[in-house]
Amino acid sequence: MKRRVEESILDDCPGVSQARKQRLLKHFGSLARLRKADAAQIAEVEGISARLAEDIVSFLKTHSQR
């Protein structure tokens, strides 16, 4: 249940559709691993541009885990 709640933060990230969310989580395996990735690593995921990857990194930093 906790994992499900944490992953839903990606639903609020601008530019991240359900399909992109699924690809990100499949690629990194968890939200925790995604949080540790840099923009270049995130941009390796299909459908994620370098600009969007930077936006995701920024979003995750400003929406840290509580």
C-alpha cells in the first residue's frame, strides 16, 4: 500500500502521462531508485526528453518524501 501511495506522486508531475509513469517505474524498479537518478539517466527512458527529465528531477526534489 505504501509503495502505491508513493508512486502516485508521479501523477502530479507535469508532463508525465500514465504511459510515461509506467515506463519510468519499469525502468528504475521503484520510486526510490527514480529519485536517485539524474536527468541523463531518466532521459534514457523511451518517451522522456532531456527537458522532461530535468523537470522530473526538479519536481521530485521539491516534492520530497515525508
